[in-house]
Amino acid sequence: MMHIISSQTSVNVPSMNRTDAVGNRKRLGRLALTGLVLAMIIGISTVITALLGNSDAYAAASLPAEQHTVIVERGDTLWSIANEHIAKGGNPREYIYELKKKNGLKDASIRAGQQLLLP
């Protein structure tokens, strides 16, 4: 035979009024917005770190194996440097143009001791 025991306990649950419900929704909304902002910050930081994190490795890989330079001596001109380093049959004017471009020179002014990257 089975005996069924039943008990009832009264629980007094305070009812929420309308202002409490609105306050809870606002808190929940603020919490969701805060979570969204934090997730965006973490995501953006991850992307930036991924793009810039190995910049030294990429920079080293993108540099030419060897860059030739010349130190300007007293009396040197771009023309004389071009004539010293130009390939046989090359155009000195084109070489000077490339030399100025590579070194960020606006004109033909150079000074003794200045280091120039050769094209």
C-alpha cells in the first residue's frame, strides 16, 4: 500500500510593481551594453595586435638583403656620384632622379658626411 504525504508551505513572494520591473530592464540593458562594448574593445584589440604584432618580422622580410650607401665627401656632387655608381651605358640624369627620390632630396644640394642610399 502506498501512502501519500502532502504538505503545503506558504511562501510569501513580494510582488514587483511596475517601477521595479522598469528598473530591472534598465539594469539588464546597461549590463548588456557594457558587455557589448567590452567585447568590441577586446575584438578590436585582437585585430590590431594581429596586424601590428609581428611588424618587425614583416619589416625585416620586406627590406632588401643589402642596401648600398655612399658617404658624401667634400667636392662630391650628385652628378659625380651618379657617374661613379651608374651601370655601364646608364643615363646619369635618370640615376640622379632615382638617387634624389630614394633619399628624399628636393634639390641637388648635398654636404660632406651625408650618407646617401644608392638606387
